[in-house]
Amino acid sequence: MLKSADGGLRTVPYPMDDPERVPVQRYFDEEFYQAELDHLWPHVWQMACRLEQIPEIGDWIEYTNVGNSILLVRTRDGVKAWHNACRHRGVPIAGGTTIGSSHANAHGNCAKTGFVCPFHGWRWNMDGENTLVYGKHLFSERQLEDGDINLISCRVEEWGGCAWINLDDDAPSVKESLGPVADRLDAHLVGNLRAEWHYGTVLPANWKIAM
């Protein structure tokens, strides 16, 4: 069942009556795809990057999916994740993301420079704290509270040598979500593995076809 805008429940389109047969419409039907955007992706763990992609303090990498851009940063307190949007006008502060499109993972190091919005020059450090508001005298004290100018955090967990993000703060942990699969992989020391290379591309197809 899916939760509708009014809080009620409605039937999932093209239900799976046979676990070995996926209804073909799930691969191309626009209504089903929209249901995935509304009810699936905002609540599932997504493997955003390998930990060896951000090995040094200040290293960051951009993860994009279905219109969301997240910056993952290696800080002194572990990996943190921030929504890639200036708190002033919503402009991406790193990576050059165009909302709704996909990109190869933009990356860099913000240990010295922090993140700088290309629009008005607002700045943040790797911990998401605002360090500069251009034209600060033009804003009232109420507009400059930390909750209004610091970057918005995104839930992130480290497991299996990867950093995972979830837009749902109430979702179960990565390991809880993976269930017994996580225990089986841990038994093989999956967290000690390292990626030798990877290749990414954009396909004009439903995401399930590419899996």
C-alpha cells in the first residue's frame, strides 16, 4: 500500500502476485515511476561513495540521484553529509549540479577553503557551519540564527567500506535494512575490500533495467 497526500492508503500499481515475475509495466509506466520517486527513494539507503574516495580530512564528493544532490565530507569526526544547497537562495555550493540531472561524482577538498556559494559568496566549513554571510548588515538577527544559515544535514552511515545516505531520519539503520545479507557480507570482511576502478554512465532507461 502507498500513503497518499491526504494520509490515506491506496493500492500499489501493478502489484507482484508472483515473486518470480515482475509486472513489465513497472519498467516503463510513468505512474509507477512517480510512485517510486515519492515513496521509495526518499526512504531507502543509497550507497553514496566508497570511503577510499574521501580518505583525507576535508575531502568531499557529490552524490546525485533523482533530483537530490548530497555532499559527503570526511571530517575530523568521521563522514558527514550535507544537502548541496545554499541556505540563502538554494544554489548548489559545490559540484556544479543541475537539479534533475546526473553527473559523474564531482569531488575536491574543502579543508582550507570550505564551501563557497557562487551566487553571493556565503561560506561554510566542512562541518556545515556558516562562516561568512555577505552583506550581513542587511539581515536581522532572527534571520541569522544557526538553524537558518548552517547547511542542512543528511543522514549518513558507514558500513561495508561505503558511505550510505538516507533522506529519512526515521528509517532503520543500514544493517537493519539489509538484514541477514549484512551479516553474511561482514563474515567475508567486506569492509576491508577496496575498489580498483569504477565506471559510471547515464542510460536512457529505468533504473531497474540497469541493475
